Amino acid sequence: MRVRSRPLSVCLRTLQVMTDPFLGSEALAARVLTPYDLRSRYVAMHKDVYVPRDAALTAVLRAKACWLRSRRRGILAGYSSCALHGAKWIGPTLPAAIIDTNRHAVAGVQTWEERIDDDEIGILADMRVTTPARTALDLARRLPLGVAVAAVDALTQATEVKMADIELLVDRYSGRRGVRAASCCFASGR
């Protein structure tokens, strides 16, 4: 049996599409890239997570790379979720945030080990992310008041999150660290 290699045009089209982060091991296993191509044309953002050398660093790109770092098991939260929901204020230097059991510290990534219910998780671009209401609660719990008010305001402008949805989560998580500060944030944002 003769194995046919992929035509050069198909390989070139595949390489042009690889502008998002990807797992280097998967690209090598699928023979989309050679080890030389991977080393010379791409840069590692995390272990085995690569982006093109000329890729512009954005909050969305950082979030996608963070999700791949979790081996597609984590739930994007905080700034990452906010960026994927369409908030405009998220800068590329802000850390990506993910809820995951892999607590290994990595520069530019905040890993949280949190209790999260199924109704607080959504899917955006095939990635699991916190809902806008849960994202607002997390931002308000973890950021200083002034920054949190601005962040939650940007999120509410980008999404159709209702204050009633956020208040349900505040009640659900009352007594947890930062929830009282989050309540102050939401009260000042009204």
C-alpha cells in the first residue's frame, strides 16, 4: 500500500491558517509542520503552545494560548473571559486567567482553583469560559474597587448581562472571599 503525501498547496494553506495558538506536538504529529518549521517560524508562549513569530499579542490570543496550556480542560475566567466576551478595555499585557487544577505558576497566567457550577460556564470559540455574570463577579472579587467598576462596566457594555444575574451569584457565593467587596463594586456601579 502506497501512502500519498499531501499536496504542497494544502500544506501551504494549512500553514497560512495557523495564526492562532496551537499545540506544537499536534502539528508535528499531523505532519503539518516539521520540527525545523516549528523552531524557526513560531515562538512558544507556554510549554508546547506556539504562535507565529510575527503574531500581535492580544488579550484574546493570550486567552487562547492559556486554554491550550490547560490541555483544553480549563475554564477561561477574569480578563480572558472578559476579552472573549468582547470587552474593549483588556490590554495584551494583562494576565490571562483560567480555572484549572494545574496550579503550576507560569508568567502571565493566573490559575484559580474555584468552585464553579455548570450554569456559570459557557462556550465561546469552542473554549469553555465563565458566563458574563460569573466573569463580573470574579473581576469584582479580585480587583481593586476603581479598576473593578471600570472592568464590570466594560463587560456590561459588551454583553447583555443583567444586574439580577450577577446578584444571584453574589447570593450564591455570600461568605466567600471578596464577595462583600464585589457587592460594593456593584452598588457603586448602579
